[in-house]
Amino acid sequence: MSALRIERIDAARARVSGRLGFHEAADAADRWRELGAAGSADIVADVGTLEGVDSATLAVLLAWAAQWRRAGTRLRLDGAPPDLAALATLCGTQSLLGLAA
């Protein structure tokens, strides 16, 4: 498994890959600014290649979404792995992450 990587594609799009689970959550929580630039209406994060998805992953993504919301921007996830989408649905948080219900 690989370290968490955030690759900005442009001001409003990023690719988040690698491992993001319990062991990485504390370090990842403050990395929300790497996803995009303030002032964008939406930030779209492709999370299709995240590894080690668990409840800590969901917590970090929700924290990132909350930080962006405070900055006046909406975070939307694209390509969520099935286990992440299922966990978000189970917790009723899919709309907070821009995932389809």
C-alpha cells in the first residue's frame, strides 16, 4: 500500500490516491487545502484509487468537506470506491460529500 498522495489537476480538481485509513487519518486531516484553490464554486476530488478505506477515511473526507464549506466551497467526491460509498450511505453522509444517494 502506498502513502496518501494529493495531486492537484487544476484549481478545482484533484486526485487523491494511496492509503487513507486509521493510521493515516491524523496526518491527513490538515491536508484539505491541497485539494484546490479558494474561490472555486466546487472542488472535485477523484478518490477512485484510495486504499484502506474505513471509517477514519470517511471522517477525514467529512472534515475536509466541512473545511471547504467554511471557505465557501463545496467538496464533491468522484469515483468513490464501493466500500466508501456504502459506508457514506450507511452513515447518511453521502450528500455531504456530493455522492449520489
